[in-house]
Amino acid sequence: MRRGTIPGSSGHVRPMRLLGDRGLSAPCDEVTEFGADLAALVEDMFATMYAHGGVGLAANQIGVPLRVFVYDCPDDEDQRHLGHLVNPRLVAADGVSVRGPEGCLSVPGIEAGTPRFDEAVVEGLTVLGEPVRVHGTGFFARCLQHECDHLEGGLYLDHLTGLRRRRALRAARRAPWAVAG
Ligand SMILES: [Zn+2]
């Protein structure tokens, strides 16, 4: 990605993996090669995220089992956060736990009030292998926690309990994209 270019503008939109896809429930592998293939993956991830109107996307959502995610996400003060993380580690998630609306490009059309910490710090690398530390609050902290979950094979639905969980799972079963059986 050259300075000044719009992320994703040279990328290709890839098919989105949906709830029920096995790759979404398996932990992703560490990235060990920082080359053109990784840069191209990040570009494709931005293109795919923008095409679907998302604020974040993890690599396993397009069927690539690597520890990479991208984001273009506002926080609660409407400050925009744009970037990507390779081999991210959620090093801190604290503050108050806030229940707020959350959705996922792999569970399209469904939202549920999901508890998340109000602050999150993630450390990882850029596509060039340079260390980076990202601090998020509010909705952006929610996004960071959501994407880190994906790379562990998790989904936001895992954080729901009781009636909220039953409702969301029922809506997913009845969704037009749901896999029969
Ligand atoms: Zn998601």
C-alpha cells in the first residue's frame, strides 16, 4: 500500500464466509511471511470490507486462516480509525463493560446487544513487519475485540446469553443466506 493510495482500491472483493463455515470457528495461524502476498491480502480485505459496508474484517471471513484484520471504524466521538493488524494480540481490555448493538459481515442482517469492554489495546505488526500498538475506546474498542475474537475462531454470538442468544440464533437459522440442514 503506497502512501496516499486509498486502501482496497487495488484489491479484489472476495466471497464472504458466513455463519456455519468451518473456517470461522477455527483459530487462525500466525503470519510468518511479510511479502507481496500479505500486502495483496490486506488490499483484498479492505476491498471486501468496503463492498459489504463493514467497519472491520478478519482474514478467515474470506477463507484465509491467517491472523490478520483490517478496520475503518469510528469511535463514540466520531473519530475515524483506519488500519490493519497482523498477528494482533489483545493486550488489554478493560474499563466498564457496555452492552451495545453489534453485527458481523458473516452473520448479515442480524444485530444483537453485546457486552464489550469500553477500552481495548491491541499490539501487532504492519504488513511490513513493523510493530504497532492500537488503542481504542467505545465503538472502536468493540470492533477491536470483535476482530480479535474472529482470529481465535470466535463470533460475537458467543458473548450472548439467554433470550438475546436464542433470538439471534433463531434469526440466523431463518435468514435467507442460512445453509439448509
Ligand atoms: Zn465479524
